[in-house]
Amino acid sequence: MIILIAYFASEVNFNLSNSKAIAQVYKYGARGEQVKNIQTKLKRWGYYKQTVDGIYGYNTYLSVKAFQRSNGIKADGLVGNQTLEAIGIVPSKSTAGGSASSKNVTNDNDVNLVARLINGEARGEPYEGQVAVGATILNRTRDARFPSTIAGVIYQPGAFTAIVDGQINADMAESSTRAARDALNGWDPSGGAVFYFNPATSTNKWIWSRELIKVIGKHRFCN
């Protein structure tokens, strides 16, 4: 147990270029507002079940590891840059002895556009499924087969039914905006999917050939 606690409490700093800046790493024993932010994000997505208290204890450590495993990150329980960004917090660099600040990953135009697409495509679906639809948009921007921007992906001809039938302009549900923010902040319930479809309404034979990742609500999410 002493060895385990010593490992949790070990310092992990990254030296950055000639400025000698370091990136903050949050670990067992850390306290503060940023730890609260981490706990809040993890609790929203079901990884953290305890009180948001700003104390990086054992339950927070286990929750971080579970999140890291689900998102393809080394599950070491240390919240560095990669994990912060996946959670939806962008760390800023600080010089030695200073503190790191952060901001949520949001862009009003992107949030609105993704929210409208989610609203048109997945209104009435489980919340996780709404976020998953948003995540597929982000996944496409990182895939060479698709446009590299959110607007480019959404307005790619024939890509989404909501564009074709005008549902992108439907009255907005509040959950669509929340789902867009969660997707933009890094939550990907789709498991990395770049396609999804409703088998009850799809007439596209090709889409059935895609590798199934998971089913959420009425949608099959695929690669």
C-alpha cells in the first residue's frame, strides 16, 4: 500500500521547448478547481459517481482510468494534456512555479451547427445517441475520406438526411445543444464511428456492409 500511494503521489512534469514551460498534471492527492472540473465532466458522462469535492482521491483516480480506457488513452490515472483534452478541457502552459489555467472547448458557430444537425437527425433519441451523432461529425473531420471542417462534413452533398429534408431547421430541443457541447468537448459514445443509420428506415444497401461498432437507440454506428 505504501508503494502504491507513493506512485500516486509522484510528480510528473513535461519540459517544453526553450521556454522551459511545464504542463500541469493532475494526480492522486491534487486539490482545487481544476480537479472539480475534471470530476464534473466525468460525473456528467457516468464515470464518476461521488461528490464533486475538488479532491483527487481514489474514486477520482479509478474514474479517470475508466475514462482513459474507454477513449484509447494510456490508463495510468494521471490527467495530463491528452486526458484533459479528451475530457473537454484545454490546458494552457505555465512556467515553472506557475499555475495552469484552462477553458472549455467551445466555439459558438460549431456548437450551433452541430446542435442543429443532431436535432435534425437524432431528436427523440437517447441522450447518449444524440452525443454519438455529434461525435461522428467530429470523427469525419479527422478522416481523410471526408472534409476537414465541421461545416464541410455537415454540408457535404447527400451526407445527412436532415440537410436533404430540411430537418436541420426544425425547432431546437435543449438536449441537442448540450449534446453538441459534449461531443465537441470530446465525449464519443459512438466508439469512433464515422457512419450511422436507422435500419428501420434506411434503403441504402451499402451502409449495411459497414462494420458495426454499437447500437444506441434506433441508430447503428459503424466504420
